[in-house]
Amino acid sequence: IPVTAATATLDPCSEAALPDEVTKVNDLMREFDDYSKLASSTPQGQLVQVIPSMQEIRRRAESQEAPACLRDLKVLQVNHMNTVIEILMAFMSNAQSEGVTQGIAQARDLHMKYDIEVARLLGLTPVIPPTVAPETPAPTQP
């Protein structure tokens, strides 16, 4: 009887494997972010040229296999992508600016939560930019 060596399968959620698993998910987010930046500087009438690429990235993200420990990260990723695509489509169809503004805020919030989850998974401390307070005039001296 031939003897075969047992090979251990590395747990994808182990400390050693987790960074590579996060990178696989994050690579799609970075690609999507590149298109988001492009879309933000694309004239409204030309967004139809950018949105299909973003939808394709979103489809790849939805079908990408990921370990259970990345479930929350994947949910945040896909929700962010869906929100951005929906807002761009609404903007393209001349939706009310208030709804677009709210959608942009929601997309930013989802991306921030995604970034925080990446940091948590990798054991990093996220750096969250401070909110900008409205400037108050300096008191005048008599």
C-alpha cells in the first residue's frame, strides 16, 4: 500500500493566511475605487461609459469566494459598490440633488466602515480623518 504524505490545508482565517485573503477582496475594492474617482470627474452624459465597468467589478466581487471571517467585509464592499452605482445612475438620470447628496454620504460611510473592517482584520489601527467643523469667526478685541 503506497503511503501518501498528509498535507495540511492552511486555515484562510489564520493569522498567517488572513492578510492574503483580505488582499484578494481589497484588490477589487481598489479597482472599483479607481473607477469611482474616474466617474467623479466624468461629465454626467458620459457616465454611461464608466458604469458598466463598475458593474462588472461589482459582479466579480459578489461571486468572489471568501472565508467566513471576511463575511462582514464582503457585505460592506458589495453594499458600497451597489450604492455608488445607484447614485451614479440616479445622477445620470437627473435625480433630485438631495437624494444624490444623501447617497454620496451613505457611500462614504460604507467605505469608511469597510476600511475600519480591513484594519480590524489585519490588527491595524485605522486612521479616521477628523470631521471638518465649520469655521467660527475669531472674537474681535476691543
